[in-house]
Amino acid sequence: MESKDLFNILHNAVEAKFYGKKITQKEMAQKLGISMRTYQDWRLGNSKPQAAMAIFKMLSELESDDALRVIKKIAKGLNHDKVK
């Protein structure tokens, strides 16, 4: 699977979280703190962030329950950073 496929799957999953409300690439880029051009390049496969691929590969090594636990821990840390 290519990185662009992973980003498209995640983008669609985030949209589904909001009951199918379309999220523009600009809105998603703002949520991620990157430029819209960078996000577009990731989704088109023009650019492949190496760190992101490493994270996806590491998560894929885990069993589902373990991966979910790690993702929840990461989300908690990211949400904590927003509050600061």
C-alpha cells in the first residue's frame, strides 16, 4: 500500500467521524498544522513523508488491541498539547 492510499483512508475516516461532512484539504491541513500544498502532495503521492510511513509500518506490526491502545495514548498526548 502506498502512502497516498493511507492518507486517503485516514481522510475518509475523519470525514466519517463527522457523519460524512466533507472536510476540505485546506481544513485538514489546518488541523495538521501543515500547508494545503503539502497535504495535497501527500494525498496525491507526489510527496511521501518518511516519518509517517515509519509510523504506519510500526502500527501494522501490532495486534489490533495494542495498536488501538497506542493510538489512544497518542491522541491523549496530542489533545493535552492543544490545551497548553
